[in-house]
Amino acid sequence: MIAVLVTFRIKPECVDAFKEELLKVAVPVVAEAECLTLDYAQDAEDPARFMLYEVWPSREYFETKQLAKPYYRPYLEATQPMWAEPRRFKYFTLFSTYPTRT
């Protein structure tokens, strides 16, 4: 499994609209069987900075299959003009999760 940390800096005047777009795209993302975790967070000290934490079966799946889903294009078209700087991806190999669920 791979954990993906995506960070964004959004133009201050676009923060609320960006949050709305994130929440809209969350619906189809979490419906994907391969989506093991999806969390969105807004920086408590810098409201224009956001973090997305996602867990997927592999980096290859995330980059070649998940990011190619048809609902990403409208999301990107709506949000890219809101970005104050390019989004950043960081990948982590997930070796343990808590709490363990059976």
C-alpha cells in the first residue's frame, strides 16, 4: 500500500470554493473500492494551505488508474485556477495502520 500526501496552497479568495470542489470529488473517490483512506485537512494557522492524505494499493495504481478517472478532469478544471502554487505529491510506503480493523 502507498500513502499519498498532496499539499496545496490556494489563493486566499478561493479557499471556500476550493473546499466545495474537494468535497464534491470526495464522493466518487471514496466510492472506489481501491480507496483505502481519504482525508482532507486545512492548515489551522494558514487557511490557504490544504493537505490531502490518501491510501491506495500502489503508486502505479494511483498514478495510472486513479488519476485517470473521468471525474478528475472537471475537478482539475475547476480548481487549478485557484492554486497559488503547484500541488505537491509525496509518497510513503505504508507499513502499519492503527487502529487495526478486522
